Amino acid sequence: MSSRKIIGLVAAAALLGTVLTGCSNNAGSGNIAVPSDAVPGFTVPKASDKGGKNNPVKVGVVGASNKQFQVLKTAAEAEGIYITFQDFTDYTQPNPALATNQLDLNQFQHIVYLATYNVNNKQNLVPIGSTAIYPLGVYSKTYKSVADIPAGATVVLPDDPTNQARGLQVLQSAGLIKLKDGTASLFGQVADIDTAASRVKVKAIAPDQTPRALDDPTIAAAVINNDYVADTGLSPKDAIAQDDANSPGAKPFINIWVARDADKDKPLYLEIVRLAHSDAWNQALLDNSEGTGVLVNVTAAELQQVLADAQSQIAAK
């Protein structure tokens, strides 16, 4: 779809939202028509209902200022659904907030991260929709390619278990390290590196610290999650190595919308997910990742099966 058409859709949604708000001064939102392609069972919430103006759906995200969230907020309000986005800078916070009813949904993680959280914390949060897969990249302000990184140099990567494991796979495929035989792709840790057979040293640090590490002259490169790439002054296209989003093992790294198990079939939440697959949302999502994200739209049932498989592997570890 052309950018002109996308902009037109967003503008139309914003105009519709303004018109509807202007003509809806009553306590509810019952005068807003339900779209013909809405999720079955969805009804426009009244002002005090969940999703109404006085009781918005609370969604935990990392990067609330990203354009796709404003696009979704505008489209949702045109349907009489109100959303507030709570921004987090630490990946460890949104899942506990959802599990303890401080949030209604979150959208920041991939399936493996959720599976690890569920198993380690005896929780049952579930995916109800997909967004995209983002290749995990290696960045450097000193070297233009991985071949230029000298032997014995230090590379940092996120210390959260799932992104650490994925980051190690990226470093191995780039020829910077070798993992010990038998290391599971979903569970590798720094201790699983065969140091004698590796070119570089690896250090795990907090995910939000990886961009700052590039300013340290003792750090040659960093594996940085997409959410933090902008903090480096670089762009996703500057990655000197990354994994393949289309590889067979990519499904566990699909980014997802997550709800509590009791809420996984709520039409209101599924309608929000439907709106988050609009052309305008997709374009904003791609723009935010500078075209590096790979859009994914699979069923909640399939996502939940991938989660179950990942949780089984983690529990058996």
C-alpha cells in the first residue's frame, strides 16, 4: 500500500474519532456502530465498561512513543475503544504487572521470553496475537564488519536468559564464538561458550545497558535488542550481523500480544489485536524498525501451541 493511502487511512480514522467523540456526550458508547469485520461477539463498551472512556484497556509496552501505538489508539477510539499504554524500560516488569492485574494486556516480548517467564514463575499468561519477528543484530561503532573485530576483543549481549541464548546463536553464526557441543539453541548461556575455540570474549549485561557499552573503548561490539537500537545513535540497518527471521526456528521468536489465560478469548482484546493488523499499523511497525521487521499474522491457537512446546522444553531442561 502506498504511503499516501496509509496516511489517508490514519487521517480518516482520526477524523472519524473526532466526529464520534463530538457527537457522543452520553455516559456510554452505544451509539458507535460495530464494524462489519469486527471480532464476533465484540460490542462497543460503555464509558464505565472495560475499554470505555472511564475504564481504558491498560497495555504494557516497551517504547510507548513508537508510532504504531498512536496509530492503534486512534483506530481503537474510532470504534469506541479506549487504550492507555504504560511504558516500561525493563523487560522484567510487564509480565508480573499483567499477572497481578495491573495491566490488561502487554505487547513487548517474543514467545520464548514468555515461556521462560511462565515456567520460572508458575504463571499462565498466553499469546492472543502476533506482530512481527525482529532479527537480533550485532552493532559496533568501531568496526564495519565482524571480520574486522580482533581476536580477544570483548563483545557484550543481553543478560536475560532468552535473548542471551539467541544472541549467542547470532555470534556463533557470525564466526565470533563456538558453543560447546550439545548446547540447546533456546537455552545457551555465556558459560556454554567454548572459549578455546572462540575468537572473542563475551560478557552478559542488562539489555538496556548494551547500547551504552558501545561508547566504552574496551567493547568491540554489542548484541542489541531492537527496542534499544535507537539509543545507540545507529539504525537497525547498521547491524554488522544478525539472525534470519525466516529460518525454521524463527517461530519461537514471534513477538506477541499477551493476556491472562482467563481473558484470552475476550472479544474486546481480540478486537484490539485485529486493529493491530491494519495497513497503517503494519507500516508504522515497519517504519519503526526501519524495514528490518518481518510482519507475522498467525492465529492465537498456533501461537499458544508454539508457547506450549517451548514451555515443555524449558520445563524438561
